[in-house]
Amino acid sequence: MSPIHTSKTDTSSNTLVILLPVFDDWEAVQRLLVQLDGVFTEWSIESQVLIVNDGSTTTLAPVAPCPEHDFQAIVRVDILHLRRNLGHQRAIAIGLAYIEGRVACRAVVLMDSDGEDDPRDVPRLLEKYQQEAGQKIIFAERTRRSESILFRVFYWLYKVVHVLLTGRSIYVGNFSVIPFCRLSSLVAVSEMWNHYAAAVFTSHQPFDSIPTTRAKRLDGQSKMNFVKLVAHGLSVISTYSDIVGVRLLLVTSVLIIMALVGIVSIAVLRLGTDLAIPGWATYTVGILLMLLVQAVMFAFIFSFVILAGRSGLTFLPLRDYRYFVSRVETVYKRRCQATATSVQNSICLRWRRRGKRISAAT
């Protein structure tokens, strides 16, 4: 794979940006950046990092190396502070919208900040990205998960429900490479507010994938539980609201037809033959009529849900992300000396230039 080079400024179109949404996982982030820097140094890849602080409640741990040391391949680390906790997917949407509007880059590498997305897979994703001439979004396809057996069981059930409701299988997550030419259209997709990968599929963005194995967390415990898994699943399914509504409408239509056929059949048996048991026809028709009324009500509800979803106001990350951004903080620049201080449960690394900055050899 030929190396991807970036400059040290935000305005270079050759910049490779690593996007990391974070909620309280600062120790894991610190370890992840060290691993990323090691992998990028080996592959001669220079990059800058944008961390989206999703309303963390804990004190921010230093994410840059010690003042006596520099990253070798990471040239800059910025933290985009959000005004409140919005959740993993919405933090991703805001981060991508910010990059599209403020950072002219070649591509964005989106990955989780806990280390479960293996940094060693990033060069493989970039290689596939280059093979596709930088025109496709490249996902890391999960071939094996690292969570507990109970979590895997619930996740399997969620995938079954997802296929039944949407007709699509789930095999990728957030870990991906996004070309800037796709990012500019992706941030105009309202579905990305609920789920990034689903927004890629529903907006018909060109994409491909490579097989990867999910790694283990670098620090702490996963914050995903049953309630959050259900909420996450509903968020994903909501991006396919039109498809789900139509599928449920078809199911209720079939139920209506079956109920009508059942009522007609019972009437024929009751009036045209002597096979009906006394009282049986009345009870059966009553039950079928109740099912028919409920099916008709569900059909109307699903129809209105579909119409409301297509005509209602939507959140556009490109337009509305600014409402949730508090500030942007630069916590690391290569070839600078840092002094770290803590202010109001936050860090602010102040850098002093040491002589003239020189370009790193690639």
C-alpha cells in the first residue's frame, strides 16, 4: 500500500482525519492514540485526530503524550466538546458534519475510542480505499465479536428482528473509511442523526467492506447494556421507517384478507350446510371481527406513520450540528512542548513553539 501523507495544517486536502467519539473513556483513548501512532509510523501514514467529547462526566485525562515525547505520525489532536451527552451515533453525526464544514481532508477514519476497533486494521481499510480510487466508503466487516455470550444472544435476536422488519442484514458497524467526496453528501442525510451505517445504506452511498475481528477494550467496562442495546436497535430500525411501515402495512393487509375470508367461510358453513356446531359460528365470527377491526386500525396507524415520516421536519447534521458544539480545543501539536493544567474538570494543554517547525520526513 502506498503511504497517505498529510500536512500539519487543517487546510490541506491531503489530510487524513481520525474521528473518535468519546464518553468518559479517556484512559482508553490515550492508549488507543499510542497504538495508532505506532501503526501509522510503521506504514508512513500521517494524520490528525478529532475527538468528539460527548458530554463526558469524568475529568478528562491527558490524551497527548508526555511533554518530553512527541507522536511520530499523529501531527495534531483536537477535542470537539459537545454541550450535552447525545449518544454515540449523534456524536458521530456532529463530528462528521464539523469535519465536512471545517477541515478539508482526503478521507476520515471513523472508529470507536475504546480500542475494540483494532488500529492494525486501519492500513487495510486505507488500502481497500485506495484500490477503489477513493470513491467508496470502506467498512470493517465483523467476522467475530468479543462480547459476552449473553450479549451475543441478544444481539443475534436483534439482527433477526432487524432483517424481518427492514429486509437488510447487519454485518458492519461504525469502523470505516469515508472519502471526503462522500462525506459532503452524507452529512445532508437526516437518517445519520440516528445511525451512521444505516444512513449510508438508505442514502445509497457506494460502499465496500473487508473482514475484521473485533478486538478487546483497552480500559474499563463496556457501557452497553440491555436497555441501551434495545434503544440502539430502535434507532437503527427508525432509519428504515418507510420500509418498516410498508412491511407492517402489508402484514396487516394480509390479516384483514384472512379475517374476511374466515368470516365468509363460516357464514357459508352456517347457512349452507349442517356441519356447524350450534353457537360455534357466532363466537368464531365475533373473534374474527375483533381481529379485523384491530387490523384495520393498525393499517391506518402505519399509513399515517409513513406519511408523517416523509413530510415532517428532520434534523440535518450539515445545517444543525452547530447548536450542540460548545468549543474546539487543540490539545496536541507535534514538535511543540506542552504544559498541562486542570480547569473545571477539564484539561487544557498549552503549547509553546520551540523554534521553527520543520516538516517530518515521510
